Amino acid sequence: MNPHEQGRLLLTRRHFFSKSSRGIGVAALASLLARDSGASTNSPTGGLPGLPHFPPKAKRVIYLFQHGAPSQLDLFDYKPNLSKIRGENLPESVRMGQRLTGMTAYQAKFPTAPSIFKFQRNGKSGMWLSELLPHTSKVADELCLIRSLHTDAINHDPAVTFFQSGFQLAGRPSIGSWIAYGLGSENQDLPAFVVMVSQGLGNSQALADRQWSSGFLSTRYAGVKFRAGADPVLYLSNPQGYEPAARRRFLDDLGKLNDLKLQDYQDPEIATRIAQYEMAFRMQSSVPELTDLSKEPQRIFEMYGPDARKPGTYAANCILARRLAERGVRFIQLFHRGWDQHGNLPRDIAKQCMQTDQPSAALITDLRERGMLDDTLIVWGGEFGRTVYSQGTLTEVDYGRDHHPRCFSLWLAGGGIKPGFTYGETDDFSYNIARDPMDVHDLHATILHCLGVDHLRLTYKFQGRHFRLTDIHGNVIKPLLA
């Protein structure tokens, strides 16, 4: 059998309908393709028709994901009474038989480990924050601090996957992809969804590119990873001696070939390929200008901290996040690794905060000064929290903490969120939620709401089922809204 005959046997339903005299017709086929690919026929942003569902408070999201799980007990959830029972075994009435990781399940005792760091009230709101966050403390009145978040996953990879896609198993679209699919981009020369990764000073878990995958959505909605260095996006630059005019002619000819294939097979991924080649061509001009920080004033680098001039650092990525937001990129996600602090937690978390505290606070201040904070939603947090008991040896100045999904903290700022507000409460051990629980699906529903999207109505039909980011769960947490 020759290759041509083999190709004909691999007919898609689109190819069948387009070639059959008894098919549904060209107009109906076009409608089918638009529905299946998520293509829009009347949205100037490339999003879905009819979105946003209602007037949005936020136009874009900057998600500062702290990969590895920061300890809420040492940063956000002040528990002064723990010092009275330091070293005592955590009561079984608190643990209630909840599952443990394999790293501490073997321990005979679970010594209570209060934080060695001081806390104080900050701003007019009186928000309790750790001394490890002196810069964040100065913008406390812009924060909405959630202390009662909980998740289903107890290990890093499924927990990160859950936060990104609303499901613990890989294969579903990430939150950035859902938002790009629904709302599109305000800048046709840049992707709607951009990702940057920086390396911290502590232990790092593996971070797979599938965390910003588009899953079963078209690949046009996947996150585009920007790297540090002279080539922020792989294969974007022309080879030496290859002029832009030659690239333009090459893409025109390639587009004609792909268009012939598209007409023959009507595969939406071919249309995606054509669009992405064109996007890459436009990015050859837009990305170098975007990533050139030389025109930023000196005060900006001073605001973001000593690492701000070093490409690939968290501080430099925060500046790029602001520049991307200025240019209409819809969803910007920074992954900062190094928060997996088990042993030597006090030492390692202090190092991490030295890298992240000032840039995070500076991003809020910078956006506020530019009049962009009101329509930019910032999210800061990791995949779960840390235990009140020490993993391993407890000393006067050192302790470890294991994974804890039952309760942890995260903060939001800007974009329709109530500022200077603390939501939720944990028990005296920061082990269980005492008031106002909030899960990952609720967080996703609330983020979408700020963008003017009803999470129940942003769906995609795949394998006979209408999927959504919040699956069959999720509620908008209205007390968080401004």
C-alpha cells in the first residue's frame, strides 16, 4: 500500500464530511470546525464569542507560583500559643488519623514546632505577617490573604497539576490555557499565555512543561515559555545570514502548502500550525523589544531588588511580567522553584524570601503607580502548606516541616479583589480549618469571575463530555470580591 492510500485510510470525520456528497455541507462543516477548535468568528481578541460573560474587574492575571510549598506557619498564619507547647507531641485529636507522607509516617512522635520568626501587624488592616516579609508587609493593605485554602493532593507533582488544571492527573488544560481559550489576547504580536521559570536557593522539585500545557484544547492555547538569555524563545531568531525578507517568503510558501493540507483534511491543528508560524514571525520583532530592559529607569531596578538586572531571576521575571501585562498578555505565570523545605527550614525559607519578598511587593507597587493594579489580578502561593510538627529533629533554631494539604495560605491583590482583607481561619495548630474553607476549585472559580467569566459556562466538549476548569466543583468566594 502506498503512502497516499495509507493517508486516505486515516480519514478524520472532517475529511469525510467535506468529501461526502451526502455530508453536512460546507457551511455546517465550518461551524463544526469553529466549535471544535474554539475558533471565534467575532471576537477581536481571538477569544470565544460572548465572553466575557459580564463586565470584568481584571483584564489579565499574573500568577506568582511558589513551587515547592511555602510554610504558612512561618510566613502568614500566626500561632503565638504554640511556643507554650514547643516539643510536645501533636495531639491525636488534632491529627484525627489524617494521612501522612512516607517521610513522616514512620515517626513515633510528632513534636510541635512553633515558628522561630517574629510576626507583627501591618497597615491599616492590621494583617499579621512574618518578619521574613518586610517588603510585602509594606503593601499589606493591598493584599487579600486567604488562610483557609486546602487541596486533595499530598505530593508535589499531583498537587501542582491540581492547581494548574483542576485535576491531579496530567492531560487537562492549564488555567492559563483555559483563559487564553476563553478570552484570547489583547496583543496579536505576543502569546496570550506566557510562562517564566526561576531557580531559588532551596530544594527544588521537578517542574514539567506539561504544567502549562493546553491539554485537549488546541495547542495554540498552550503557555509559551520565555527563557533567560539572548534567545528568550527557542528557534525564534533567524540563523546568521538569513534575512527577515527571506523568512517572510519562506513562511508565505509554507503557509500555502499547509493551507492545501488544511483544505484536504480540515484538521484544526493544521490551522493552529499556520497561525503559530505567523505569531512566531511577529514575535521576532516584539520579543526582543519586550525583553530589553535597558530603557527601564534605575529606580525600577532598585525597587525590584539586587537581582533585578540578572536575567532569569525572580526579580527580573517580575519586571518582565509587568512589561507583558502592559502589552496586553492575558495570563502571565512565574514559577519560582526552591520552596521544598523539609530539614533546615528556617535557614532555607529565609533565603527564599530574600529572593521573592521585595520583587513581589515591587510588582504591586509598580502596577499601582502605573494605574494597572485595578485591572490586573496578582496571585501568590504554592501547591500546599507545611505541618506544625517537625519532620526529624527539633532544636532551638532548627526544624523541618512535611507536606500539609489540609490548610495553607495564599494571597491575591488587585483586579476586583478586596484589599487589606484576611479570609478564613485555622485551628490553634494551623492543622485544620476552623472557619471559611476554600478549595482549589473555588480559587479557580473566583479568578475566572474577576475576569468576567462564569466558570460554569466556560466549557469544551471532549470525548463526549463538556469539560471545564472547575470540573463539577467550585464556587465563587464572594467575600473576597471588592
